[in-house]
Amino acid sequence: MDLAIVSLAFKDDNKWRLNDGNNSISVLIKDEGFLNQVDKSHISFAKGDLLICKVKKLQWQTEGGLKTEYEVMKVNEHRPAPKQLNIFNPDLEV
């Protein structure tokens, strides 16, 4: 599943807000290797970044209605947002 980053949570067990192209969803990141890379600042994020993930969707019925939760089991790839170049000075980004 391709997910765009909306907001991050660096506190343990907090959910990240990601967008699947239609909806913004709360997601618990379960990929310890990925979280370890984030904790060590080996990965940084910017607006427009994508995560290519294996996602587990959990649904159950309650008295109040249907509930859904999402868990990212594995982040297969982090795709940084494309950078726009300055056409007048290609060494500078816009």
C-alpha cells in the first residue's frame, strides 16, 4: 500500500497520520527496523514523502458500530518527495 505522510509521531505507540489517496488514516507503525532507523536519524521526512508498506487492516463490530484499525507491518520503501529545480539556476531547489 502506498501512503503519503500527513503527520508523524515519534513517541512510542503513537499513531502516524497517513493518506491512502482518498482518506487520512491513523496507523500504528509495527516495523521495528524502520522505527530504529528513524530513531537514529538515518531517515528524515519532508512534505510529500511516500511510504510503500505492507499494511494489516483490523476490523470488528462493536455496539457503537464498525471499528477499523491499521498497522504498518513492514515499510518496504521510503520515497522522498520529488524536488523541483530552479530552471534559472539548476543547482538551487525551489
